Amino acid sequence: MNGLIKTHESETGEILINGKELHEFLEVGTPYKRWFERMVDYGFEENTDFIAVGQKSPIANGGFQTITNHHVKLDMAKEISMIQRTDKGKEARRHFLEIERKWNSPEMVMKRALEFADKRVKQLEIEQEQNKPYTNFGLIVSNSDGAINIGEFCKNIFDKHGINIGRNKMFKWLRDKGYLINTGREKNNPKQKYIEQGLFKSMPVIIARSAGNVQDSTTLITGKGQIKLTEKLLNEMEVKK
């Protein structure tokens, strides 16, 4: 029996049965599509009692067509089997009841709990590895949409990491590293590729002058940029030691 109606576990830990395989085992004469629609009329709901899935099926010309199948939850499978009022239906229902009994046994509950804990540990290990670059500089800063100017950045890295570099020297350092435009009218503006990478923002500002207002721009470092630049500065400090 176990080999005749296979079951599998969903990502949420529920037992699912292949609708077409159940239809075949029950030896129903009605085509699957019409039969399943009739079963749904007994009060079952999609995404609550069953899930519709598309499957590729070969056709005569050598190609494929997509047909609809269903992953049926255990309670629905038991009721469907009982509704058939046949020996095959009784056999299927007894089988599902036995699966349910084993599934809810203390041993299986413990097994699933351990498997869940193992998956959670692995997930945390992956998250920890992904977050390594942020460990020293703060994940909150990285996720922040707030961008700060060069002077504020210099103050922050001095207060938090002891990196003593003034505003003008920071501009020069950023130009030397290729982050900012080095000469011309747009000197000290971030290069476009680093804006696109999310490291900098260029904020338009209006400067009031006696001859008339002039539009200029201020270079801001994003949270992501603060992380990257602080890491680079700390690495340079480490090399110099």
C-alpha cells in the first residue's frame, strides 16, 4: 500500500498526496479533471485543503503540454477516499489513517523538531556568514536610507573607530581612491558608477549670492557607503601598523 499512494512533506511540514496518483489508485472512471472538480464541490478550498500545480506531460508530436495536478492535504485525501464508497476508497482511507497515526507519534514529532532545529541552525550560520562584513560597523547603518556628509562621516569614524582624518583630507583620499571626480567643475562629486552602486548620493543645493542664486551639489555617503569606506580605512590602518 505504501508504494501505491506516495506521500511527501511540504516546506511547512504538512503531508501531501499527489491528486492524480490518488485518482488512479481509487480506480475512478471519470476523467481526473471532472472528478477533482466534483470533489472540490464537497466544500474543499484551494490553498487551504489542496494546492494546484502545473505539470509537463508529453504529447504525440514529441513536445510537452502543461496539465493541472493537485497536492492534496492529508485530511482532504481521507475524506475523498471515504466519499468514493468503494473497497479501494476504504483501503486508501485506512492507509492515510495509519500514516497520520505514525506522523503524530512522539518519535516522529521529535524527529521533525530535530530536523527543524538543524535547518534553523544552518540558516543562522548562512545569515551570520552573509553579515560578516557588517559585524564591526553595524548592520543598522548599512540598512539605513540616511546619508551623511563628509564632515559627519569623519566625526563618526573618529568617535567609533579612532580614525583621525579631517574633512579636506577625506575628500583627497576619496579622490585618490577614485570615488570622487578629481578635477573640473564637478570636482568632489561622486562618480556615477558609485552612485549606482548605492555608496554615494549627490544632493543639489542652492547657494545664495549677491549676483544671484547658484545651484551646486553636496556629496553624501549612504549607509552602505559608510560600511565600505570604514572597512577600507580600517584595513589601511592595519597595514600601516
